[in-house]
Amino acid sequence: MQIFDHTNELHDALGEERLAKRSVGFVPTMGALHKGHLSLVKKAVAENDTVVVSIFVNPTQFDNQQDFDKYPEDFERDITLLKTASDNIIVFAPKKAEIYNGEITSKTFEFKGLEKVMEGAFRNGHFNGVATIVELLLNAVKANRAYFGEKDFQQLQIIRALVAQKEMPVEIIGCPIEREPNGLARSSRNERLSKTTRTKAGFIYEVLNTAKKKFGMESAGYIKDWVSENFAQQQLFKLEYFEIADVKTLTPITKKQKNKKYRAFIAVYAEEVRLIDNIALN
Ligand code: AMP
């Protein structure tokens, strides 16, 4: 395990890999690692000669200061967990000022509306922050392949659009959602839930699964209403949005069309912790 916090150290180590024509896989993370992150790392280890995992809590993608302040961090634990995937990982944990070249602000991006809906509509500036840091990190690592989770499906599609727009020579690989035994999508933020709420939060995945079952028979509009009514009866969970959207354009729909692929997307508050999830419908 090599741990670097300076970009030039990373470049020296990766320069040797590239000279030896060894492939580089990259997994960007914000730390507080769990089995979801580990599934990306294991896939990267299986598919590449060398793997870089970045750990960086990116300030510019938080629209809520309290969420940023409370974001869990445990670097030693992260390293221990990464060692279970491989001893041969390069960890890149840059300082804010260095990765941002002194100016810690987002650039402004446009991705044909992908950035405007759902997370983009509810988290002001979030995707500008994500695209800014991912572009900086992809340029620093220059990997052959970069791995992102479908847990953040909208982010994954935006990163694909970013890489196409900037003509970056990296393959973006989407990885399936890892879940806790009750179905709750694994997330660093789950650590902030009480034990009872964390157990009961399997409800979110149950709703997504039922929506999927209904999707063959009912209209998207009907399913949206059904989900809203279900959450209205819940004390513990507050629905922020539930949408059914085309996987390519991410445009929310009320009417299905044939030969298109759809996913359901949800954002929920539980004990002031914001949880997101999604599921393929067809
Ligand atoms: P984060 O540290 O939350 O920024 O996540 C880093 C990467 O791990 C992103 O590509 C996420 O989509 C992915 N990820 C987070 N949680 C999960 C999960 N439960 N299953 C699969 N991938 C995940």
C-alpha cells in the first residue's frame, strides 16, 4: 500500500507503471469506506495491473454546510479496509488547496439537462462541484479505467457526459449497488442513522421493488402517486422526490414509451440524513 498526498508523488509512481505498459484503474471516493466502495475497488483490482483509490471529501459538491461538517471521516479504518481488497493499492489523499490549485471553487458545466433534474434540482451546484473534482482527479491520475457506482446513477451518467465532452481517454465503468442485509443501499451517511432507523430504512428499497413490480401494469403517474401516499403515512421517512426517468436523458416521465429503458430514483430524509437510491425498472 502506497499513500500519497502530493500529486507529484502520484505522478512519479504512475509514470513507472505507464512505462511498463501496466494498466491503471481508478476509484474516486470521499472516504468513510464501506462494502459498496470495496466492490468497486475489487472490480478495479481484477481488471487492472495497478489501482489508485482517491480519498477526498470534496467541499464544492456540498450544498449543505452541516452535511459537509458531519461527513464521516476515518482514514486509518479506510486503509485497513482497502488492504482487504489488495496490498498493492495506491491511495491518493490530496489536500484541498493542492488539488484545486489554490482556488476552491466549482467550474460551471452543462450536460444537456442531465444536471438539472432530481439531485441537480434539489442540490444547488452539486453537479458543478462533482464535475469539477472528477475532472481534476481524472487529469491527475490519467487512468485507463475509472469506476463509479450506480448508487449515484445520475452522477455516473454525468461523468460519462463529462468524459465525452472533454474527450478524456478513460473508460467509465458503472458498478451495481451494494446493499445492507435489509436492502438499504450502502452509504457513508448510513453511519449517522440510529440503529432503529437504519434497520427500518429497508422500507426505501421495499418501495422501489414494489414500484418495479407495478411498472409492468401501471402508468408512471400512478406509481408516483402511490409512492407519495405511502410516504405520507410514514413518521420516520420524509420523501424529497420519487421520479421515473429515461436512463439516457434522465428526464422524468409520466408516460412510458416502448423500447426505452427506465429507472426509478428516490431521495428521502431520515433523521435529517439524506438518503438516495434507484432501481432499474425494465
Ligand atoms: P462516495 O464516497 O460516496 O463519493 O462514493 C464513491 C463511489 O462509490 C461512487 O462512485 C459511488 O457511486 C460508489 N458507491 C457508494 N456507495 C455505493 C454502493 N452502495 N454500491 C455501489 N457503489 C457505491
